[in-house]
Amino acid sequence: MKHFRYIATAACTATALLLFTGCTKLGPDFSGIEPPKMPKEIETANRVADEDIAEWWQIFDDPVLTKLVEKAYGQNLDLQSAGLRILQARAALGIATGMQYPQVQTLSGNLASTYKDRHIDSAGLNFDIGWEMDIWGKYARGIESAEANLFASVASYRDLMISVLAEVARNYINYRMTEERIAYAERNVAIQERVTRMTEIQFNSGNVSELDMQQSRTQLYNTRATLPGLELSKIKTVNALAILLGTTPEEVRIIVDTDDKSLQDAINRYIATGRQGTIQLSEKEQDLLDLSYIPEPAFDPHHIIDASLLTRRPDIKVAEYRAHAAAAQIGATEALLYPSFTLFGSIGYNAADMGFGWGTAAKNLSVTAGPGFSWNIFQYGRLKNQVRLQDAKFEESLVNYSKKVLQAASEVSNALNGYLLTRKQLEERRKSVEATVRAFNISVTQYHDGLVSYQRLLSTVEKLTLAQDAYARTRGELAADIVLLYKSLGGGWQMSSGNAYLSKESMKRIKARGTDWGDYLDANRTLMPEGWK
């Protein structure tokens, strides 16, 4: 009974300490960050809601692009790694949470034999418990910091997802742009082949010199020489998409390759025979620019940007959560300046056999319990400087946050103005193509009539090839500018909401290893949150 009185006394002591001391969280309480002033073109924006950017790739109305995006979300290996970092952050939060409870709970036993004057056997069983009470909020701040780091890992996943989806779209657009450039190049090869045949006929008839014929052939060969480089660009783009989708190039080709048999028809419509066998190109716009491979977005350029969208960008949320974690570390470090209070207890049962048998063994049941404290009273500024260090890190995180917001505003401005100006450039490119086609038709006729030299005709052929290639490249740049704009707005991560952040393959391997994850891998705990906290 006496031992139980000791235990009751220790329990009452612990209860009294908890009631009278309570828990105070040292350090600053994080209440968010005031974003820096936005540029005027963003401050005075029309409202673009979240749903307008959530699935931005749909504005291209391209089933192939949509399929690529969906596969990238489900299979990208970098995203799978980011999901595992969320799981790691959850485990780190679990470690921090566990520090609220008794930090020492040890069951130990021993059995020993001693030979001196006599043979003595001894045995003991002890249970020790120790609990540093969180008087100053050291462990509470640690939990707060770990939780903020967990949210930061979620935001990092979403930030990576935005980049991955944008890269998928950008590479797909580059693939289609290269296809369009190849189509224009092949059309121009067909034109130059006919010009070369015309020149060869003129040479065989003695109407022109061999120089004209060789110059025509040179231009034809140079245009043909561009095709292998463009085909290589397609191969590289397919390989890049394969990495983004976590699959093989063969699988990507099955998705992106189109059985387009319309090119020869387009060439036949575009190239006609004029009077006396001369070549003439169609000047109708539907024939002139009918090689359309690049997806065209249904985008309203008069939408200006809601500034609040920027502060919800995942990379900016990462900076915010990192700042929150840094703020919590100030309080956790500051708690080291003050005394720590501990409740400890031990129950032990020990027995010794003096050589006469265990029946006559000396037995001892011991109970020890009580409070204790420790205080780093002579720390020579080490702890204070640790607090200062954490405070400086927190201030740096605030500065980094402001920089991130300004960078986001700059990216939006660059993308939006890039789109508007590239659209103007495309209109001029279109006019340039029309003008070069008209110039080609005139030069062919005048060359046939002997009014201009072959050099004039050669020049118009060269300019036609360059103008059409530049037109295709500008169309690709215009579509890519839309991708950059939605990326700068932080669009695309919403697709992950309510879905698992761990791949089925990773979960299967983790479970097969037999490590006890408790409920961490339950379906409800592996889902991405719907929005931001």
C-alpha cells in the first residue's frame, strides 16, 4: 500500500504542475504575409476565376493534348517523387506530434550472475517514464513548424505539377509546329522542283545559261537539307514527351502521330500551271495558309488578370508556408532560454539469489517519482544567438516571399504582352506570305518573258520559303505564349484535388516491404486537399 501512496503522490504532483503552469507559446504568432504592391496592369484587372485556369489546356480543343496532359498527371515520375515527399512530411509531423507525450517510456530488464565469495544471481525489471512538459511551447511550435512544412510539400507538388503540364503542352505545340514547318518546307520543295525543271528546259533550249540551272538546283538542295533537321527536332520532342509522361517514345508516337494524307492535295491546290507552262501559286487565303497543324486557343486577350490569383500560385504558397515554419522555429528556439520542467517516475522490481535458492531471495520493489527541472543558466550567448539566427531566417523568408510575388507579376506581364505582341507579329507574317506569293507569281511570268533576270526569280523563291517558315514558327510561339500565361497564373494544379498524391505502384511497394505505416496509407489520408489552408 505504501508504494501505491507514492504513485498517487506523484500523480497529484504532476496534475498540480499542469494546472498551475499551463502552456505559453513563445515567439511570434504567424498571421500571414502582406503581399507587395502589384503593377497597375494587374491591379486593375478583370476578374479571371479559378475555374478559368483550372483546365486551361481545354481552350485548345485538342483531344491529343488533353490525353497527353492526363497521362502526364498520372505517370510523371517527378510528380510521384513529390508525392513521396508529402508522405515524408506527414511522417515528420507525426514525429513532432509525438514529442507532446512522455518522451521517455522505457521497459528494461536484466539477469546477471556474480562469482565472488559465493555465487549470486540477480534479476530486475524496471519501467522508467520521463515527460518534459511543454511549458514554453517548444514542442507546440515544433508541431506548428512541421505542419507548415507539410503544407509546403503539398504546394511544392502542385507547383511541380504546373510546370510538368506546361512542359507537356509546350513540347506538344513544338511538335505540331515542326510538323507545320515540314509541311511548308515540302510544299516549297515541290515549288522549287518545278522551278528547277522549268530552268532545265530553258537551259536545254539555249534560252538561259548553266548558271541559272545550277543556282536553281542549289536552292532546291538547300531547302531539302532543312528537312532532316526538322525531323530530328520531332524526334527530340517525342523523347522529351516520353520523359514527361514516364513512358516510351513508341507510346508517345502512337498518341501524337496523325495519318495526314492531305498534304499532297494541299500542294496540288496551291501550285497550278500558268500560261505557256509557267508556275503560278494560288493567292486564295484558304489555299495559301491551309497547312494548319498547330492547335489554336479560343482565348480572349482582353481578359486582364485578377491580382489575387497570383498570391494563390503554388510556388508563392510554398514561400508562405516556409515563412510560417521559420516563424514557429523562433519560438521553439526561444524556449531553450527558460527552464524545462520534467515529471519522472520509475517502478522497479529486483531480486537476488544469494546461493540458497530463489525461494530465499532478497526482493525489492522500488517506486521513484517526482518533478525535476533543468536550466541552461550559463550559455554565453549561444542560445540567444540561435534565436537571433532563426529570427534572421524568418525575415529572409519574408523577403523571399515578396520577391516571389513580384516575379509572378513579371511572368504574367511578360506572357500576356508576349501573346498580344506575337499576335500582331503573326498578322504581319501572314501579309508577308501573301506578298511573297504575289511577288513569286509576277517574277515567274516576267522571267519567262525575259523581263527580269533569274536572280530576281531566285530571290522571290528564297523569300517565299523563309516567309512561310517564319509564319509557322510565329504560330507556334503564339500558342506557346498562351501556355506561359496560364502557367504564370498557376493554373492546372486543381486537377489533383481529391486525388491520391501517391502512385498505386509506390503504395504497393511500400506495403509489400512490411513497414508499419498505420493509417498513413489509408485512402482518406493520401488525398490532395481541395484548396489552400
